[in-house]
Amino acid sequence: MQQQHKQPNPHLSGAIHLPVLPGDKTTVRPSKMSKWRALSLILVHVTMIVHAIQWLITGKTISPIEPSEAMYTLNDGHLNAGFIFFAVAILATLIFGRYLCGWGCHLIAYQDIAAWLLKKIRIKPKPFRSRILILAPLALAIYMFVWPTAYRLYIGAPAPATQNHLITTDYWKTFPTYSIAILTVIICGFGIVYFLGSKGFCTYACPYGGFFAVADKVAPGRIRVSDACEHCGHCTAACTSNVRVHEEVATYGMVVDPGCMKCMDCVSVCPNDALSFGFGKPSIAKTQTQPPKPRKYDFTLTEELAMTFVGIAAILSYRGLYNQVPLLLAMGMAAITAFLLMKAWRLVVSTNVRFQNLKLKTGNRITTPGALYALSSLVLIAFFAHSGFIQYTFAKAHARSQAIQLPDAIWSPRDNWWESAPDQAKQEVTDTITALETVNRLGLTKTPAAMSDLVRLYLASGNVEAAESTVRELIKIGLNESDCRRGLAGVLRKQERFDEAEESYRKALEVDPSFSSARIELAKMLVSQNRTDDAINILREGSSTTRDKKILPPHVSKILSDLARFDEARAELAPLLKEYPNDPDLLIAMGFIETRAGNAAAGINYWQRALKIDPGPTRANVRYNLAMALLGQNQIEEAITHLQHLVDNHPDFLQARYNLAVALYMTGKIKEALPHAQKAQTLSPNDRKIRAFAQMLQAKETIPQTNP
């Protein structure tokens, strides 16, 4: 017996009115593909769960297979599984179109579930159609994946060295907290469907879709139509991607809309089997078989421009809010905010306003749903404005905090920067503390980055108790516990509570055994307590967990060379140097060992090789030590070359400036030496040795020299 189907309710918002055709072709048959696509999306989630479980059991796994991870490859050189997956997905889209979106994206699954649930309660969200906001995904994709590289090329910065990050021990590092993940599913998977229609996130917020939509235009794989098509409209009624399928196949003979996710529902429901997936001419080379119907949009161009402005402001207000809202969630929130506020504006200026199946305003009379909507809009505006205020205040205070030049010595037990600091610097610290405290006091919750800045500024101002209480509160918040434990250890070390500091360092390493910075700081503290063997052991314990196995051995070798155990220090680095003969950090470390062991020529050779590989500004101290070693070997002209390079690039490098003057004097170039000596005297006016040397040069320059 043939199954009977209900006629779609024409009163439901967004219902498609089908033409009257003979027989049963007036009803849309269920899609046979929906269950297979559901199974595919379920398998995607099962794979994600298995991936996480495997990491929890073994402690390491393949890095997250998430396209956003590609940013770390492009910006930092970290080759990971996410970058490879994204590249393969784009290549596949260039051939088959956006199949992967429809059959393999977890956010698609949440949007489909939302649409299905809404349909159960007789709500079919009306698709939102925009001429400007449709460009938002591509703009976001360019910002995330193209702009950083373009800017690096513009300023002439070198490309990052490629590092293998295909395997990770910290699988969850780049993911949000569970609460934010759930909120992302609710807003980007469910809320955006209700407000912007099925696949609303894909259409107006997904940055990956920005690239996929461009790739889809050149893909030969498309939904195509045969002559059997009777233009019944069933394909459009079944489409969950908001594509006007029946219009496109009538106009172009295929679906050209890049929003088509190749779900195949349209193919499955066609009563004449006139639709199919096939290869041929891509949409970018489309030809029209009849004039296209004019597109209808939900808002005027002026309104869309206003929505664009609001959307950009909303992204700036939401992204990183309280250090918790990631970019994709902020994008979803911004899209909803822009839409709802424009609809609220229409509630003010229009005579009749509808939203989905609700009448908000009829004949200039606001209905009860309209009043509730207006009240909700006021709450949304307040939240939007408050978020913007918090973000702006924090951004400004954070920038001021980073601009304050505080020495690392503020973490030292015997340092008291505040007593000798200039009044202007003190005032800057005080004002910044006040601004950051305002962020935490007025925010709906604390901003961890503001608290981290406060720890540093509290230490500078001498308020160690406030620094300790702040970092302990950060630990309770639970964001980045290993880093917070390290910060607490530093504050405790400042108070000479070394046993507690050691305990905090070790807890940080329990949370993240690969945390090399905490391991190095703990080792340095142990050395200061004459526990050199313990320091060496703690560094060597990290060799199996630290991702870069070249980081810790130089610190071990330094401890050994400080103890004059030069053979052991060399043995620590020799295997790595054999494996990485051109690593500048290893060459520099070996150079220090050799110069301290009395082998200046060997040390000079190592440093020269290191600077040839990496002559950058971060190597200033290495270049200075090389210059001093060359002076010690009476290679004065070469030493002058390096010292001149230093003062050219670091004009306030006092010791380089002074020793350049000395080296020039040694070669008889008194006139060239004098300006450098005078500059050194300006940099350190209370240094008697520098002042005496400058006065001596001045005297020799003014007194005529006679030949003996």
C-alpha cells in the first residue's frame, strides 16, 4: 500500500507553496538520504569521542583534526593534523563541491537536529537572505588564515620554521572549556537556526565555509537536472541549505549556489528522478537557459549596512570576552545580535512586523509577543554595550600593562623596583592597576588575563600579598592551571618561601609534564639553593615529555659548566649537535662551554656559526660575548665589526657602546671612539670608569699629537 503524506501547512512561516500537479506529485516524499547522512554525522561524533578517549588512556594522540588548527601551522610553523585535514577538505571541495560540509561537519549535525526539533513543534524557521552578510564567512576566513601571512610578508618577517606537531600530549589545549563548548552548540547549532534559518551558521558565520564556498564555484561536481524535470518545487521544499533548487536548475541546468551542501535530499525527493549528482561544467562557467528570477532580500541595503556595522562591533565586543568566548562562538553571537537588533529597529519604525510565526506588531499596535521581544532586545542591548565596555577597558589597560617596562628582577626575592622607579613609572603602574581592577569589579565574571597582568603589577608595586591572592584565585578559576601554578611558584619564590614554591612548580609539572618554562625555573631555583644534582635531575626528567628535545639539555650543560664539569657539559650536547648540527641555540650553548673551559678559539667558532644561521636581534648578547672573546684573542677589527653592529641596532646597549670605544682606541681611532664613550657616559652618568675614559679621550682629541 502506498504511504499517504500530509500536505504541508501553508500557514507555517517559510512554507513553500508547490504547484498543483496530477496524481501524488503534490506531496513531497521523504528523503532516503537523510538517514544515511544522519548515520555519517553520528560516526563523525563517535570518531571524535574515540579520539579523546585514546588521548586520555595513552597520554598522547594525533593533534586535533579541526580546521582552526591550521592557524598554528601558518603562524607558528606547527604542522598538525588540522592543517592537513583542512587542506585535503579544500582540495576535495574543488572536485566534488561542499560534500564534506553536509556529511562530515559536527555543527551541521547540531543545526539539523535544531531544525528537526523546531519542525516537531510546527516551527519552520524562515531562511534569512542577505546581500552583504553572505560575505562574512569569507572575510573571517581571510582574517584567520590569510591576513597573518600577508602581514608577515609585508613587514619582511621570516617564515616560521616548520615543526612536527602531528602528535600531541595536550589534546585539549586549544579547545574551550566544557561550558563554552556547550554554549557554542546551543548558540551556533540551535539558536542561530531559529533566528537565521537552517544552516544559518554555515551561511553567515563559518570561516571554513568561506573558503569552501569559493572552492565550490570551480568544482565540476554539481547537482544537475535532466529533461524529466516538471518544476514541481519538491527539491526546494526538501533542501535544508536554503537553496532555491527548482529555480537554479531551471535557469542554469544545475545548482550553482555555493551554499549547497550536497546533502542529496533534493535528488532523493524528486518525483521524476530528474536530479542527480554529476560532473561537468562548474558553476563559475554557468550559462543561462532562461532569465533568473530577481532575488528577494529580508532587509534593505541601508539596513544591511547597519547590520554589518553592528555585527563587526559585536564581534569585537564578544570575542575573547572574559578570556572565554572563542572566535566562532563570537561570530554566531554577533550574527544573532545584528539580526535581532535590526528586527527591533523595525519594531520601532514599521507598521507591521513578523518574526517566524509570531506577529510582533500589527497596524502600529505592538502585540504581547512584540512587547516581550522589545524587552528582550533591551536586555540584549545592555549586554552588548556592557560587553563592549569591558572589552575596551581591558584592551586599553592590557596594552598599557604590556608597555610598562618591568624587569624580570621583580620576581627576585631581593628586588624592590618600586623604591627606585621614576614617579612617572609608578603613576603608570598605579593607573593601570586601577583600570584592571575596574574590569574585574564591573564584569559579569573575572577576566583571567586582567588578573595575570595584575599579578605582575602588584609585584612591581611591592604588594606581594595581593599578587599571591590574585594568582590563587586564578588557580580556582581553573583556566590554564599549569601556568597559574607556575605564577604562584614565582610569587612564593619572591617571598623566599622556597619549599612552597617548589611544591607549586611540581604541581604545574604534574598537570603539564611538557611545561619546559616551569621546569627551567624550578631548576634555577634549586641551583640557587646549591641543589645542583636535583636541578639536573628535574631537567633530565623532562627530556621525554618536552615536545622540543633541544630545549632542556643546554640548561643542564650550563649547570655542569658552572661546576667546571666541562666534559660532562659537552657530552650533554654532543648527541644533539650531531643530530641538529645547524641549531643556533645548541651552537651557542657549546660556545659558552668552550670559552669557560678556556678554549676561546673553539667557542668563537661555535658562536660565529650560530650568528651566521640566525643573526637576528634576539642574539645581541651572543654577539656581544663573541666580540669580547675576539678582543681577548686580539682580533680587534673583527670585534669592532660586531660591536658596531650592536650599537647600530641597540643604541642603548651600554657595555657594547663602551667596549666599542675601547676597541677603537686600541686601534688608534680616537676621533671615532670619543662619541661612543660620551654616549656611554650619558647612559651611565655615575660610572666613574666610563667617565674617566671619556675624559681621557676628550683630552687626547683636543691636545695636538706630535710625532715622536
